Amino acid sequence: MVSTPPANRPGWDDLPLAVRTAVEERCRAMVSAVAYPSGGFTPGIAARLQLTDGSRVFIKGVPAEDRTAGMYRAEAAVGVHLPARIAPVLLWVVEVVGWLVLGFEDVAGGNPDLAPGSSELGLVLDTVAELGLELTPCPAGQAGPFSALADTLAGHWEGLHRDGPGGWDHEHAAELASLDDPAVLVRATEGDTLLHCDLRADNMLLSAGRALVIDWSWFTRGAAWVDAAFFLPQLMLAGHTAAGAEQLLVERVPAWRAAPEDGVLAFAVAITGYWAWQQRTGPGGALGAYRGRAAAVGREWIAHRTGWNSPAAVAL
């Protein structure tokens, strides 16, 4: 049985015959059923394959010349370094007739609920804590320093103030531009931990009492607290206050307790400016809407860190 793929993604039957044959050869069995997960922003195939020998494998793939192919190659490169208690096992990589396909251990589970009071939240926080412990020192020699990504995140607030409307951004324009300092962010994020750099609920799967982290295409090397900083706005998007989210990390994630105050503030300012800029200049749609929501909670995080008035209060 083959289910219907999402409208923005190809299905198993859309792959060239040579690709399907190569995948089945690596699986050592024929495909008997296909299921497609929802979500995700990239255009490649993502599918769970049921095989004739009773086993399952999860595949993701894209044309080798697609603009997103570099993300798949990055995930293939780092996958061999990830322990099974942290991420699904990378089983194989196939590149044939212009397609790049990755095969992973299929994890039977869904995305965790991060809302306040969720019974799944503790499992997720355990994994966030373990990232810094399991992935230090960095096991992937090809991981570049976080400083390269820091330069991409920082530096957007001046443009936002220059081209944008009034409100909270305008009220704090000078302070935001001053705090949006790549040098502070680079210095504070130096380290030797393998970082995911995109921790969200939809990049996690609950399986056998653990939360596994998927989609490692943005991996870098840096300070262990950085992944917790990426995760904190996701807690806020799920309904936590900035103060509540920070307290959870203080209680459950040792690396967060060691994070430098100026570094955390520089991160909050930089990533919020990045989201706001990308929402304004990006393609819109579901990704643009997500960036808008993320920028809104980022502003609340900055207000909590600085003691400024709430952006929501200014908007009233």
C-alpha cells in the first residue's frame, strides 16, 4: 500500500526507477508499503518504507543539483558520528542518476509536546542536557565553528529599524543595534561541542522513553549551551513564559547554567533580528509565518533579559 505524499514533496513512485532499485538493494528487500510524514520545509522526499522482510527504513532524498542538496550532504557527513541514544542511526547513503538519498533507522514515534505540564517535556529536557555531555569533545572533525553561523544570525537590527515601522523595535532601536554584536556572540559561543543549531519539537521524535534529535544539516562546533539557547524560544512558542523557559533550562540542563550572561543576550538579540529580517524579506508562506511567531517570542525573551517593557504591551 502506498499513501499520498504531501503536495510539496515527491512520492516514492516519483523517484526514478534506478533510485528505487538502488534503495531496495541497500535495504536487501522490496518495498511493500510507503507512508509519508507531514511537516518540514525542504522539497525532497521523506518517507517510511515498509519492506517485504518485515523491517522498516526511513528515507529522505533530493535531486543532487537541488539548492537544498548541501543540507542532505551535511546530514550524511555528520550522521556517522551521532550516538544511537541521541539520533536515529544513519544506515546508508545512495547517490545515483542525479539523486541523493539517505536511509535511516525508522523510529516509531511522534514529535513531543513541549507545552507547560506536558508529561513529555522531561524526556526532551533530558536529551537537551545530554547533547552537551555526549557530543563533547566534538566527534565530527568536519564540523565548522559556530562563528560562521553567528555572523549570519547577527547584524540585522539596523536594517529592521531603518526600513520598518515604529513600535517596540523602534523604541529600542539603538539598544538592539548595540547588543547585536557579532564579536560578543562569537567569543561567547566558542567551544568543542557538536551542535545541532535547530532544536525544535518537529526535529525530535519520542521513542522508547527517549527524545531523539533528527535533521542535523545545520551542525557546527561551539559552546555546549548554544543548543539550549536555540531551544528556549521553542518552549516559549509552546506556551512557556521567558522566565519559565529559562528556569526549566537552569534546573535541567547543566550547560545552560554555565552560559555567559552577555553571550545569551547577544544570542537572543541576534536570532530574533534574524527571524524578523527573514520574515520581512523571505518567501512567506508557512516558513514566513513560523519566523514571525519566532521573532515575537524572541522579543519577549529580550525584554525578559533586559527588563524592558513587553512588546505585547507596546502593541496595545
